[in-house]
Amino acid sequence: MIGINWLAFLYAVESNQVLQASLGYYINPLVNVLLGVMILREKLYVPQMVAVGLAGIGVLVMTIAGSGVPWIALSMALSFGIYGLLKKKAPLGPFEGLTLETGILFPIAATYVLIGFQSPNAASLSALTWALLMIGGAVTITPLALFAVAAQRVPLSTIGILQYVGPTMQWIVGAIILGEPVSTSQFIGFAFVWAGVVVFIAGNPTTRWFKSRMKTKPVLAKR
């Protein structure tokens, strides 16, 4: 699952579709909510149901009015959501599990790198480029290790609240820094997703706003 997620993200970046990567990570916490409720029997509150519905409308708008199903975003959201569920249920500790996961992926990655060394493009890469690629690996593995620790300590649906910083930064990078065009349908779709994010954060039982203002009982409680 994490291999699929990484591959989809790299494809999005290399094909100038950073906004789709951003959308995928916006949807991912809501996928966590659905998996937490359906598989782990975690509590689901009405605001969370509304948030998931708004995000679903956003994806539907971009699918119908845009250029088709945002498969990169959906692949990233579903793969990382399932990955989080598996980490939650895994008997191994977070770092042991991460070592096993990367160990499984290592032969595949090593084979790809060895084949890539034979291409003319590899010979033209500078030492700085190779250094940046290696640093990129460290930058990737650090938050993943922290996520592995968190996945076994807190509810899967709660983890989603802290995952909105990343896609927001990606959207800014894609739309403002890299200048990717944002169509009307994309903007409307993102608006629904953003609305879902606001409702999700405001309605989460761990927030002070929820505790002070909301008296909603859970629709589906852990038995």
C-alpha cells in the first residue's frame, strides 16, 4: 500500500499534477474515518458524516465537470488509508514494521535504480541532484515513522485532523509556485472538499469547539 502511494505521488509530481496529489491527501483523512467506522467500529458523529459527504460531492464534481475520475488522488487516498488501517492492526512495533515494509520494497527499488543507471539521463545527473534525491528519501521516511507511532496510539479517525497541513502546502505549491492551472470545476470541487475539512475539524470530539457547543451523540458507537 505504501509503495502504491509513493508511486502515485511521484507520478503526480513528475506529470505536473501536484494539485491531484493535494486532493488525494485532503480525501485521505476522510477515508480514515470511513475505515475506522466500518472496520474498527470507532465512533462516528454527525459532523463527520457531513464532512465525508461534502468531500464525496467535491470528487463527483471534478469527475463529471472535469477531465474524468481523479484516479491519482483516489489512488493516493485509498492506498494510504488502507496502509493506516494495516498499521493499526499490525502486531509489530512501528519501527520494526517500517523496517520490514521498506525491506520488502528495497529489491524492487534497487532493480529500478540499476536499470536506470543504464540510461543516458542518469549519466548526466549532477552530484547535487543525487544528493537531493537521497535527502528526499530521508524527508519521506521521517514523517512516515512518526505516523507509524501515532497509528497505534490514537483512533484512526482522529489522526486525520493533523493531516491537512501537508495537502494545503501542496495546493499552494501546485497552484501558486508551480503555476498549475485551476479550472472552475477543480475549484468548485476543492471548495466542497475544503468545506468538508472545516466541518470535520470543527465537529471532531477532541476539539474544544465541539466539546463546548456540540451535544451530538455518536451515530455508531464502539460495542
